[in-house]
Amino acid sequence: MVKSNNPLTDTMIRNMPYTKAKPRPNKKPIYSFVDTFDGGRGSITGLYIRVGKESKVFYYRYQNPFTKKKYNYKIGAFDQILTQTARKLAKKVYARVIEGDDPHQEKRAKIESKTVAEFSKVYLASMIKQKSSDYEAYMHEKYIVPFLGDKKIWEVLPLDIEKLRNKYQDKIHTANRMRVYCNKFFKWAVRNGFIQSNPASGISGYKETSKKVEWKPHEIKAVQKALKKFSKEPENKVNVIYISLLFLCARRQGELFSLRWDQIDLQNRRMETVETKTNELGFELSIPAIQQFKALKQITGNSIWCFPSTRKPDQHRKYFDSFWDKVREESGVKHSMHKIRNYFARTNLDLGIDNNTIGHLLGHKDGSMIARVYGDSTEKSRKKALTVSADKLRVI
């Protein structure tokens, strides 16, 4: 706690350094808070700024005139409100205390009366829009809210998070994503003072298996045969092109179905400004991929989207799952659509293509994760590399 002889100012608060971690042997580091009270002429007694490892928040400390108990009332984060506004809000809190109200207890009662479902709506509305936002909202609506939604937010226990995780233990990826998004949601609730502790903290996830997926030659032929059959049906032509481009371009599903025609340069064989998980990239296109895009343009070229929604033409399509289910049923293949990226990576590895090149084509930040995620080099790829380079390396 720091008692300042000068009034708090916006400049002073901006220049306050965030707190640093205090290391502990074999334990997580401790992050402390520094409270600096408003002082001097024009100050509000009890108003202070709390600086943490990555936050600066105004609080007002007051005493209940009847119980004599002291409370810290959260006013708001600095930069969302500035110092003069914080003083005005502190005065309002003080006025209520003088009248016999207890703002802190009223706030707690209001928070504790709300359910996880109600706070979920507030949380999702507060998120900065980014690539994963739609998926996170889907996880809330599909899994988190149906299971935990009726509980008051303070009632949720670590056991509830474990039960939710275990309910989907046959879908390890889904179970682990739910755990991650629960942790993120409850951390937000703690940060905003809605609960005291995060019930999802420390909950472990299931060990996920490697993505080293092997597509057998007969499986690829079966998919080709199924796509050829469906391509004869007018209503499935766009679906067939989409799956074909997944194989040819190795884009993530969302990156492909959200493409606009102004991102496709047919003449220079490029896909421009694709928003990947790491950054915005451009990708070269093969001749077969260009042929598929040309065929697609004859069907959807009047839209800004390469894959416009059939129900809402001003929006792009979001899912091709039902069609892929038809392909899998027809071909007998069990792989998910995402495993098409694994086939692309594995095929290029077998051809002796370097990891950095494959990493770029897949939209990764670099090639460091290729071997770890998609598999190490095989005897086939090493023999291929030696065969291709033999003539250039021969000296006699």
C-alpha cells in the first residue's frame, strides 16, 4: 500500500510499472499488487489504484457505518474510465454509504443471483472478435451452458468441470477444448470480481494422440470414386469442388469456405490475404487448384464469396460436414475432413519437401511443428530425397 501526498493523475497511473513475479523454488511465481491511494488537494479519501501484473483498476475503500466492516468496492479498469470519472463514481458510492446502503453487498447479491448462462452471454459479448470467437461461442452454446447454465456462477465446483470433461471422454479433442474454454471463462469472471476463484484452474485434460494419420491408397481411390459420382449431381458440384480444394490447397476448413473472389488471382495462380491462425498469408496455387476455382467461378462467380450460403447469399457457407458424411458413407473412409491436411503434409514429406515449405503451405508460423504434429520423415521420403539429389551430388 502506498499513501500518496499528491492526487492521482492519468499520467501518473500510466507511468506506474506493472508488478513483476516473485520466483519460488519448485513452485509457481507469486504476483503481488500495489495499491496507491489518492492524496493531496482535491483527492477522494479511500480511492486508490491497484496495479497488478497486467492490470490497473480503481477501487474505493469504505466502512459500513453500522457493522464497521471495511470493503473494497471495484469502480473500474483504468483507461476504460479515467481518474476524474473514478472520483465522481467514488463520491456516489460514498453518498450511498452515508444513506445507509452497502454497495459492496448489493453488488455481491446481484452477482450471486446470476447463473452461468447469464454470465456466458455477457462474456461472449465482451470478447474481441477474432478467428476463434465463433468456435468459442459454439462451445458455450453446445456444451458449457447446457451442462452448467442453470447453476449460479459461485456454485460451480472443480468437480462440475471434471464431470463435464468426463462426459465427453470418448471425444478427447472436444473434452479438452471445453476444459480450455471453461478455464478462460472463469478466469474472466475472477478478473471482473464476479467470483473469488476459478473452478477450472488446475483441471487436467486428456492426453491427445498424435496427428500422424495414414491414408491408405485404396482410401484415396475410394474418395475419388465417391466424389466423381457426386459431381454428376448439380446440387453437389460446389460440395465436390470444396473437398477437392481441401486436398489441393491444405487450407483449414474455415479459411477455405470464407474465401472471397477478390482473394483469388486466377492469372497469377495465388490465394491472397488469407487469415490463418498465426497471421495473414498469401499462398501459391497449383494448376489443378486453379482449374477447380475456375469451375467454381462459373457457379458462384456472381457472389462476393467463393462459397456463398444457399440460405443467406450475403454470407458465406460455414459447414460441409453433412456432405463429407455422405462421402465417407459412400467410400467407407473414416477420416474427418481435418485429416485431409494430414494427408497433404504426409504426401509432401514423402516427396522429400522440406519442413519450412510444408509449414508455410499449411499456414503455420514456421516448419518446426511439422515433424512433431504430422510425423517424422520415413524411409520412403529419405530414399526419394537421395534419388532426386543423386545426379547433382555425383562427382565421378
